[in-house]
Amino acid sequence: MTSRHSQKGFTLIEVMISLALGLIISAAIIQIMVSNSVTERLNRAVASTQESGRYIIARMRDELLQVGLYDRLNPNLSDAVDVVEEESFVRNHPVPIPGDFAARLELGAAQGADGANDILVISLQSDRDCRGYKLGYGADEEFYVVNEYFVSGTSLKCRGFDGRFLRNQKVAVGHNAHSAFTLLDDVLSFQVSYGTTDTTINGTQALPTQYIDASGLEGAYNAGKQVVSIRVAIVVKGEGEIQLDSAAQFKLLGEDVITAPDKGLYKAFETTVTLRNMKNFARGRT
């Protein structure tokens, strides 16, 4: 006896419905994957800007806190020059300006035009410059250090000098070739302003009465004012190919508005550092 088994399959409508559902599910999965990728890139860019900004602000604060430091009674201070006269020079030139140094007349704090990057130069007593170099001094010796911070291309850099070399008191030794070290890449803007005090007004407080840019430092010094605080603002770019809806704009420390060159993720960081050494010196002059 022969038995017949009926065979059944999917109808065309069922196949089309299945394909449509599959396409919808696939599209949703792809969208989720794309969204996750964008989110991951954004998170990486945000994290990199935060890391870069916090690092450079912390470093700048540590170094700026020492501006104007000079202790001629320190046994480690090299006494190859008149330290009393040198102390007076450092105290009265905590932020050097062009013309202060005979060996390098152009060296000094400078204001960038129309929102361009500023140049920061500081004086202090230390055992090494901002690059970590001893500049020919002994392992424990301290000396007059001049550090310069500036932007080249998109990199924030520093270079250090022996202040005694700059003042024509000794020849250059060690790493006085003055090559610059990179502190941070992907920098869009570096701006600096200076809080000055007039001891005849503030008495023993030595608080800043106004903030000026580098172009006003010479006039402030000539008027008997002192720099007692420094504000630093910097804009850094995050890693990755993030594309925002529009290019970011920033207005730092009263400067002209700057616009990012692309639609990447940029973030501004700012800090104000009180120069304790200069505040104490200003109080002593009252």
C-alpha cells in the first residue's frame, strides 16, 4: 500500500515578510553599532581633552607658584655672582619683558596680536630649568633660572635659560643651546594675563588691582607696580575624528574670539595662580 505525504512550504508573502523583518532588525543592529562607535570616539575625545587639560594646568600651576622665588641664604645657591644684586633683579623682574637680558634682547613675555598665542617668561631660583637641565651646575646647586613657554605650530613648548648667561655674567654651559621641549600637543590657544598690585593702595595685602596683558607690563613696572598673580588659559583638542555640528569658538581672558579650524572637540581650561613669593615681596616694600 502506497502512502502519500503532502509537502508544504512558505508562501511568497511569508518570505517577503520574513525578509522585511530581517532587514529591519539588521538595520537596527547596524544603527546601534554605529551609535556605539560614535559614542566611543566621543568619550575618547572627551577623556583625552580632560587628561591633557588637567595635566598642563597642574604642571603650569606647580611651576608658576615658584615665580619670583629667590633665597640668597640657601646654602645650595651658587654664589658665583653677587647674590644680593641678583636677588633684587629677580624680584623686580618676576616676569621678564623684552630688553631685560643683554644676551637675548628679544626674550620676554609677549602679547599675541588679534588673539594669537602669548609668550610667557618667568624668573625663579631653582636647581634645574623647565626641561630638567642643570645647565652646567652641580648636582645640588641652585641658580637663577628663566623659563619660556610658547606655542609652535600646535605644540606648547618650553625652554630654559641660565639667567646669569642671559645677563652676560657667565658663558653658556651644558644644555644652553636652548632647544625647546614639547609639553603638550594639539593646542589651539595659549593666553596669559598678569595681576598687578600697587602697594600704596593695597597696603600689606598685596592683592591684584587689575589684570593686564604682556603689552602693559613695561608700563606697570615703570609705575612701581608688581605682578602678584598670573592667569593662564589654554584650549586643547581631543583625540579622534569627532565632527560636531559647528566649529567651536572661544573667548579667553578678554582676548578676541577665536574659532577652531575644524569641527573637532575642543575644550578650554583656565587657572589663576597667586605668586606667593611676589606677594611677600610687595608687602615688604610697603
